[in-house]
Amino acid sequence: MHPSPFFAVEFDPATRELLLLDQLKLPNEVAYRRLAEPDEAAEAIREMVVRGAPAIGITAAYALAMTAARVEGDAATFLLVHGGACRVLGNTRPTAVNLAWAISRMSRTAADAAKLAPKERYQRMLDEAESIHREDLQACRAMGALGALDVPQKATILTHCNTGALATGGFGTALGVIRAAREAGKEIRVLASETRPYLQGARLTSWELHQDGIEVEVITDNMVGHFLKQGEVDFVVVGSDRIAKNGDVANKIGTYGLAVLANHHGVPFTVAAPWSTVDIRTATGDSIPIEERSRGEVAEVGNRTLVAEGIGCRHPAFDITPASLIDAIYTERGKISPKQGEMITSL
């Protein structure tokens, strides 16, 4: 689907298997998992073998195509099996709206294709999943070009979590802005916050950028305020897992604090996300469900215990950044400035 030497998710039509880059093993090992069953895809999403809102949606779409390949029965049987697979996949990660969006789109295709012969039904589902994948890559390219226009020459860019080819269909959202700025000839360097507790910035973003030859340094999350105060940051760009109708943004935990600090120090705080991340049905960020993940992801790193047994740990995986703190949101449909009162619905 894309020219990158690595990818988060692809589908092998010859074997009808889903290929996922095991992001739990990065940066120490580049290993791909071949999944033959749709249930394995749901487990991979839940365990964060694959992560990033667009990549999760693409994975779910291919998993539903895999489901169609395994149903030889009539339309009613197919729709029953499809519905069960949708419920399993939909319960894996509640905050990322791309997942529900992709499932809904595949379900509309399933309804249209249900009465076809099994082989044709599967092909229709696979075509739709590939379209979702292809459109995401195109969207990343478009929003990257828009965001790159705002990146200053010789900029130090701060980003949080991982929003690149590992989190999308390819190229990336926030990292797509960074890549596009470099392609436009701008001299850039990147500060990647480590993104505790899952360390997506330290493990994944720095690895991706290093593969592309983009200068990157990893900082711990509690260093962000220091570097902003020192004037070392010119531009902040992050991704999003859901954008409410009013422009509030749900993103990886720590994004809200970064936005507050960037605004205090007068540094542009921007968001890059595909239109599939926009949730017009949710009025404000207050109504976005925040996924609570396990104690172990905070209390342990690898095989090392950081917090003694019996002591509680909190792990909201996301937080909400108010629209009033966001200088720009870039999508494939265009750019808005929530801080200036521009509404996402204008796109």
C-alpha cells in the first residue's frame, strides 16, 4: 500500500492472512505476526500489538473481510457471523472512534453483499477494507502537506505518543506533518516525549524517525515544560483518537498538559487527524469515553516491577484537550483554527 520499508498492517490476499508489525517488540526486534483468524486480530488490538486509531480501524476492516472468507452459508448466516465479529472487535478499544467508523462502514458493505455468492461476498468485503486502507494513506499525505505549510524553517518540533506509519495506513498524521515538512525542504529536528506508561514515543516514534534519517531526541514527559520555557520548541503537533463536534480532542494521556504548557509559552499547538477521527455525534470532549487500562502497564516495565504489590495505580489511556487550546486541526478536508472559533463542521 505504501513505499515505507515497514508497515503496521497489511493483508495477504494469497493466504488470506493479516500481517501486523508486533509493536510490543519494537525497537529491539522487527517482527511481523501472521494472523489467520479474525479473533486473533481482536486480541492483537486489545493487547496493542497494533495501535494508533487509524491502524486499529484498518485492522478491524481486514478482520471483517477475513470473517467473510470463512462463511459459506446464506445471507442470514453471513450477517449473523459478521454481527458477532463486529461486537468482538468494537469492544477492544472504546476511545478511538476510527474503530467504530470502520466497523460501521464494513457493515454497510456486508448488508449490500450478503446475498452474493460466498466468493463474491468475500471479494466485496476485501475491496472495501483495501479502500479504507488506501484512503487513510491518502488522507495522511493531504493533512501532512497542510500542516507542513505552518512548520517554521529550521524548526524544532515537539510531538507526543506515536502517530506515524506504525499508527496509520502509512506516512502518519502528526509524523506525516513532520515528514512532509522535511520533504518540502525545511530543516527540522524533533523532540519526542517518551509517553509514559506505554512509551510509544521512546520506543516507536524515535525508531520511525531514525529509520527516515530525521534528527530526533527522546525526552521524558516531565521535561516538556523545561524545554518549552528554554525556547527550544517552535511547533507542537500531535495526533488524535477522537475529535468532538466542538473541536475538543481526545488523545494519548499527557496531551492536555502539553497543550497547556505550549499555550503558556506561546508555541503553536496543532493536531493532525483523518476525517474518520471526527465524531460529529459527540458534542464535546466531556462525552468521549476514556479507556482505563491495567495497573500492570503502570506498575511494571518489561519484567521489572516499579510499584510494590498491593498499591493501586491509575491508568486513563487518554485525556481531553479543549478546542480553546488548539491553534490548528489538519485533516484531509482542510484546516481549521479552533482557538479562533472555527468549527470542525465547516469542513
